[in-house]
Amino acid sequence: MATRDAEALDRTLAALADPTRRAMVERLAKNGRMAISDLATPFPMSLPAVLKHVGVLTEAGLVSRIKVGRTVYCHLLSAPIRASLVWLRKYEDYQLPADVTSKTSQKAAKKAARKTPEKAAAPASKKRAAAKSEPKPAPRAARRAQPASKAKVVPARRAKAASPAPAASQRGGRPTPRPQPRRSTKAAVTPASRRRPRR
């Protein structure tokens, strides 16, 4: 393909790659010549945005513009579409070569051979039944609600504080006095400024 034809094909395919521009081509093919204001009616965009799309189609050679008074009319040109169809029809009946198809079939056969005969022989209904018969794990909320089988280990300090005091009969009938805090044996020394003078 010549360089000029390749560039024209690139411009045509690039212009038709956008869905908005394809819709414009379809409207021009149905209605023939149209004013740009009429062409922009169904599209949710501003008139400058429509003019940009029309400019891309014009550069690709798909649309021609004619100004009549103050109104600009557009009509479709089919030559670039025919040129692109000539190139596309070369690959219309393309099929994979025989060696490539044989390689793909060999890969599929190897994948089938890797499966174990038990899994391959078991029908789908049996597999579903086996999956249903297996017990399902309990949800997290149910696990938390179940009582713990093992007794909780309480620290020694907490166990002493929680245990009740022994009865009076166990202590010989006399209640044990509570330990008093130790008082210092040293005499309280008052500072010299607070001492009263002797008379």
C-alpha cells in the first residue's frame, strides 16, 4: 500500500473510531444534506463541540461542507469508506493456518488428559450432591455465642481478691484484726519559728 493511501486509511479509521462521529455519518447517510444546526440537534453537546467533530470528518474526507448564505450544510462522501472497505475485504475470509489449529487442538487435548479420570468420570450432579453433604462452617456470630469448653485462667492476685474471707469458726472464734498502718516512732519536731518562748 502506498504511503498516501495508508495515511488516508489512518485518517478514515481514526475519524470513525468515535461513536459521536459515527452517529453523524449515519444521520448524513439517511437524510442526505443537512445543516450543522440540524445535525447537532440529537447530541447533548454545544455547537462548537459539534463543529470540532465535523472538522475531523472533513479532514478525513468523509464530509464536505457548503455555505449557503449564513447556513453551513454538510453532506457525506463515500470515497474514503470504499477505500477502507477494499483493505478490510482482504482479511474478510482469513483463517488460521492448519499447523496453528493443530497446535491449539493439541493443547486442548493435553489439558483434558491432565484431569484425573475420577473427576472426569464423575457427573456434575454427584459433585453438587457431595458439596451439599459437606458440613458448612458456622458463622462468626455463632462461634462467639457458643460457650468456651476450657475454663478461663484467672490470675493469682484476682483469685485472692475474689475469694471470700474465712468464717469465724475456722479462725478459732475470734475475728482477726485488720493490720494497722505503721506509725513513725520519731517525735514530731516543730520548727524553731513556731516554738513559744518560755516565761
